[in-house]
Amino acid sequence: MSATYSRRTALGLGAAATASVALGTGQPAAAAPRPGPARIRATYQRQKAKAGGTWSTHIAGVDATGALVPIVEDEADRVTQGYSVQKLAVATAVMDKVDRGELTLGQKLDLPADIILGGSGIYFLHTVWGDQVTVANFLTAMLLVSDNTAVRMCGRLVPALEINEILAAKGFVHTRVEPVANPNRFYLGTTTPREMHDLLWRLATRTLLSPSSCTFLLSITRWINGYMDGVRRVMSSEERSRVASKYGADFNTAGASRHEAGIMFGPDGLPKLTYAMFAHGLGDRDNYGATHPAVEAHAVIGRTMMDNLPTGPAAATLRAADLPAKFIPVNGG
């Protein structure tokens, strides 16, 4: 996409180039940075090359009519292990049953010791178990801190085959969990960047599920106590609250995997951009922190996306539920 300059800008660039030659540098003035989508694409390519590995990505932003336009399509239809990003799909299946009246967010399940999984999350840290926890409780744990035990809790209510049936009914072809012998347990399975983008956009536009269910999942994934090492790292608290994000990290024989997918909203409360970045075959396998090269790449790309967020159409009248709750610290009491 070619940059558009005003006449004054063009004259200024010309004068700078003339001055450069006159001063004997022999070099023309540097070209102005490319705006908007082109800058996002350029940053993505640089950071991908720097981090290494095999990337599959879909990034899209709204145009002046509100329609989504692809910004980056890099092997966007490659079927890939989604790892913990897939927890968005699992949560979608649970909320679909809530919408159909087969479950409620207030329904309680016991949390026995034999269901506890380690890795990411909070439940394994308790050291004693036997709680009664609500569906809302373990969905929040699964999406906010990527709790692995919460995945098993979801499977007790929505077996693996039913999850896949729900996802298929919503039009997803490759987004699936992987069943195992126990029908209530599963591996997190596969997706594609394009399908994850579709899930995110439909979530943001309140069409994936009922509006109240979409708002519930967005309120968790936008909250500022969630994952902050990647896309949201170099942002203010207000900017972070405008990004719904889910991270996934694991490894296989090819190397490390570091994924992140999410939605960015404008100050007007409307969704402006979706991103789904999946990177496999990376080095630094055991580094799950902010210094992993792919996570550092996500942070640079995230800042660039926020700085070049499409404006889209003029904002319509917004419901209060469309806007995130303002973070206010509480000192006990």
C-alpha cells in the first residue's frame, strides 16, 4: 500500500533531501515511516525473522466501512497445534451449553485431588482439594491464568466429542480437541490462524454466542491480571484493558512453540483488529518468560498494532457492557 503525503509533507521531504546533499553527506533524507497496515506488516516480518521458527499468522483490521481487511496472511490456513490458545474454543463450547440452558454459570462441581494437573494455573497450588467451584470460577481460571485443571473440569460437563460437534456446528473445520480413551478428557488439539481469527471476531461482535456469554468471556480475557508478557507488555493499563488475549506455550520434537491470539478494541469500545500468531520450531525451549525471542517479538508487534490501530467507522451508541470496567485498586477494608 503506497503512502499518501500532503503537498506540504512532500515539499518538506524534498527540502530535507536537498539539505542533506548540500551538507556533503551524499545520502538523501530517510523516507518517512510507512503508516498503518504497511507498518504492521513490516514489523511482523522483521520480528518473525529475528525470532526464527515457523510462523503461521492472521492479522486483520477494520476499514472505513467496518469490514475486516487482512493485514498479514502468513500460512493462515496451516493446521497447527493450538496448545493453550485452544482454551478459547473449549470455553466457547461450555458457553454454548449455557446459552442452550443445559448448564449455568452458577452450577457447582467438586474439585477432587485426582483431577489436578500441574503446569499453568492456580488449582494445583492449593495443596488441599475438595472445593465446590462454579462453572464461572473454573472458566475464569482457565482463561485468565490458563489453568490446566480447569480444562478437565470443562470436560466433565462437555465431553470431547460434544466439544467438537459444537465447534463444527459453528462452522469451524479444523478447530478441534483431540479425544482420548476417557471421554471427559482430551488434548487441546488443532486450529488454524484464520479459524482462530474468525472465532475472535465473532466473539468481539457478539455473534459467536449470546451477547451476554460473549461479554462474559471478553471480560475475562481483557482483564489486566491476565497474561502480559507478549502483545500487551509495552502498554498502559488503559491500553491493556482494550486487548482481549490468550497465550499458549509448549514444545515438541521440533522445538518450542509460543502462540498468542486476541482482539484489540478502540477507545470507542469497538473492535478494531484481530491477531492470531502461532510460532513453532523455536529455540530457548524452557524459557516461558518475557525474554523468549518469540514473546519479545509479540511485544514489539503488539505495540506496533496498538500504535497503528485502524479507526474504522464512527462509533455507534455503545452499551455499557461493551466497555471494560475501569481498574480501581482496593486497599482491603
